[in-house]
Amino acid sequence: MSTSRHRRWRRKIGPVSRWLPAFARLSTVFLLIALALFVALRVAAPYLISTGFVRSGIEDALSKWTGYHAEIKGSPVLEFWPTPRITLNQISIRQPRESGDKLLGTIESLSADFSLIDALRGRTSFHEFHLVRPNLALTRDERGLIDWSYAGLLARAINGVGSENGAEVLAPDLDAEIGAVTVEDGTLVVTDIKSAKTYHFESVTADIAWPRLSGAISAVVIARINGEDLKVDFASRQPLLAFAGRNAETRTSLTSNLLTAHFQGIASIASLSALSGNITASIPDVPALLTWSGKSIPGIATLKSASLESDIMSSGNGLRFNNLSLSLNEASATGVMDLFTQPGKRPKIGGTLAFDQMNLKPFLDAFALRLAAGEAEEISAGISGPLRVLDVDVRLSARRAQMGLFELSDVGASVIVAGGEAKFDIGDSQFEGGEMTAHLEATQRDFDGGGKLQLSIRDADFAALAERLQLKGPLPLATGSLDLDLQSPKAIWTTGLTDVTGKLHFWTRQGSIPGIDAAALRTQAAEKPFFPLSAAAGGAFAFNQLNLQADFANGSAEIHDAHVAGPTQTLTLSGIITYHSNGLALSGSLEATDPAKAAELPLLPFFIGGSWPNPVISPVPLFGNTPHAQ
């Protein structure tokens, strides 16, 4: 059986072995002929092709592409090994004189490969372009479109491109080969007519792959703007639609030390009317990005980093961010956000964000948007600030939230900016075992018109709060409630203690005031005309309830008949506290809670002066008595 199998293989291989040498010889002959022709063309090309012919060909090509007139001042250089290539120097591209003589740009050096066969036939075709130090100027018009060219092939292709079943369609007479384009050390100036701004891009380096006008494009561009290097990766299967400002499938990435962003989907450079896709962005240093962009937000230093990832799509007159993941510093949230834009109305941001844990301080800092101090003259000149050009209506929730030294849980909050006013509300939260609500409001001219704060706390543990804040002195330690209403006529970030006016109401259930011994207070008052509070600090004043009301103005708090009712004695205080210097000027009294025990615990009036936390107490003699009466 083995011998039979070998015979069959010999019958199959035998014919092949007969024709294989002939095929190899024929292939070798063709290869040698092709190599000879290749070498012969390279050797004879300098004698067959003139420099002026190729130069005029590339001049015509540039003029054809741009619609402008290409002028070449430098002497061209032709190379034929390893590929035919021409290098031109000192090129300027400008509008024809009869049309305005507008300069599109200049190029220090331009190199391009050309077809040797076409050149021998009397035609020129170029590819693999390399531009050294081009200096170009483009204009973005009121519609958001780039003025790519005057009337050249590129402009006609952009104007004539169509779309069919989501694919780009271009007439054959508008199509052309391009190839690869490399840019080295270029400069680009873009004038945006709509915003009246001019953007300068320096040290531009680019690698562009665009085989044909009707084909896909991919480009990597690195440029420097305002001293920062930016890298842009752009790819699209519908580049002409994109350049025409129509909806096109694109993939774009932006990378720098200050910002990293990526978008993939359908977009237009002219409008956001049909935007859809996925977007990610990361800002490692928010203050540094604002400084680079020339913007300023007071107190924003607490917001170090930010990032987002979301599906994005156009929705009516705005954008919707679905499946949004947002991170601010160490806090992360999920939710839905909307950006509404309507003609004649201010843009509006709305939505909901749910945090597991968050820090409210960055939100309050971002909430306090205003123009930088250096732009005050622009405000007075009538230029609108952020609160006048943007409305906000955002709902926030968090299982845990931190605001300075305060910790909240199960927080529901909102940020609303509309009609020149801004409001921040904590509608519900758990605070020190109780509940807290808050309302912060700023009015007119980006908070320059002042603001107010309303705070309500119910059944909170103020003993734990005093310990957390490390407050010193004899303070009431109890479960209590607080209502606070403050306002200032000045901008919030410039408001000092002397600028605040308002009211406070504080009441508690059972508790104690450490550092006040009622019995020692009576003993010291009977023996001395004045003494420090520390002399009567051997115990604590227990009470059943406390009720205090105060008014704030001119850097002082005026106490109105604060009552601290204990089981046997009641402490009453009223007067002035200058809280910017901790100064006290209070009148007080200690008397029996039960009037039937007035003889046993007679009325003891006194005056408190000095500074907190160890003021001086001076007993006030009653009519007909002396301070030393027993």
C-alpha cells in the first residue's frame, strides 16, 4: 500500500517539475526587464523632464486646488531617486488681483512626489505632500463654516458633495487623488467673525492621510496655543460633509496637559442640531485650565479635577446628556443633564445628579460665578457676566455630603440661576441627628448685588457640633433647634462680618452649660465687686430649656432676653456681643425658677464685660442693698 501511494505522488509531482523551471526563467526575465526600465527611466528622467515643466505643473495644481494664484519665487529642485520628487521654496498663495488680491498664506518649502510616467506623457500628477513652515489664515463666517478656499476644486467638492443612505456622494468630475500631507512647524490664524475673536495656532505639525476627496480622512495635528501644546486626532468617512458644516460621522480626540476629550458619533462644525454620539472629557487641574483660558471663578481652587462620560444627543433646541457619569475631585455622580438653547433666550442647564458622597464646597464655589476683578470695567460698560448669559436648574442628591467641617446625610439640594438671581437650596438633609434646610440667594450683577442666607436646623445635637468645631468657652450642650436669617448688601466674596445683618433664634430641650456654677456665681458676687467667669467655673449649669434671640448688624450681635431655665434657677442675658473682637457688654440676672423660692434664691443682677471666653462679671446692687449683702 505504501509503494502504491508513492507512485501516485510521483505522477502528480512529475508534470509540475517539468514546467516549474520554465516559469522561473520567464519570471526572472520579466523582473530583469522591469528593473532595467526602472533604472533607465531614473537615469534618463533628468534629460527627458524639465524642471520648469514640473514647476508649472505644481503651480497649476495648487491654483486648481485652492482657487487662488500660486506664486513661486525660489528655485525648484528635482530628485529622481528613490522616487521622483520636486521641492519648491518661497511660495505664496493669494487671490487673483482682479478679485481682491487676498493672501491665503505662504509656504517656506513644499515637496511632493510626482508620477514619472505621467510626466513623460506631458501631464503632471502629485502626491505625498510635505509642507515646511506654512503660514495660513482662515476665516470662520457667521454660519460657523470655514472659508476653505476661493473657488478651487476643494471648494467645489465641498459645495457639491451629497449624502445618500448615510454615505458621502461626490460627482466624478469633482473627485481627485490627494494622498498624504505632512506639515512641519506651521502657523495657522483663524478669525471667527461670529465671536469677533482670533485664534493663533503656532508650531503646527500634522500628518494627514486622505487618499481621495471622496474617501475617508485621518489626521493627527499638534499645535501650540497660548503656550500650551494640543494634540488633535480626527477621522471621518465623510470629510467633505464635515467641512461643509453638514452632519458627518466623525471621531475626534483632544489631548493636552490641561484637558483630554474624545467624541465619536455624528456631528457638524456649524451647529449642534443633529449631534449624537459618546463624549468623554477629563480635566486634571481645573484652576490651571481656567488660568490658561483667561477666565476666573473666585474660590474655584477647591475644585481640583473634573471628568465626565456621557451619551450625547440633540434634543429639540438643546442637548441631552444621557447616562452621565460626572466626577468632581473625589466625588462621583450619575444622572441626566440638559442644555437648552432658544433664539432670544439665555441658554439653560438643567438635570439631576445623584452622588454617593460629595463635597458641597466646590458646588458653592462654582455657584458663585462672576467675572474676574480685572473685568470690572467691562461690567460697568454693559457687558454681561455669567449669571446674565446662563440659566441653571440642577437637582442634587447625596447619601453623604460634606460642607467644610459639617457633615450631612441623605441630602436633597438644588441650584437655580434665573432672572439675574441665583439660589442654592438644601431642601432636606440629616444633620447631627436632626434635620437641616438651607437657602442661599444672590441677586443681580453676578452676586455684586449682595445675597442672603436662611438656615433652619431642627432637633440637632449641638453638643456634638461644638466638639466637632472645637468651640471654647461656656456653651449650651443640648439637642436643639436654630433659625438663622442673614443678608448682606455686598458681593458674597467681599462680605465681612461688619457687613452682615439678620436675626437668629435658638432654642433647646434639656442640657447644660459647662463652666458656669450657679452656686459659685452667687458666692463670688456676694464677696467681690467683680471677678472673672473662670472663678465660678467649677460646675455646670443644668437647664430644662433655653431660648435665645439675637439681631446682627454693624459687626455686633444684640441679644434679646435670652432665657436659660434650670430646675431651680433661671439665667437671663441681654446686651451686645462684638463678634469681630469677641467683646461682651451684657446685663444678666440669676433668679429662682419657682417664684415661691425667691427668698431662698434672691434675684442677682450682674454685668458681663471683657472678652470671650473669660469675661469679667460685676454684680449690680439692688435698690437698698450692697454688692456684699448676704
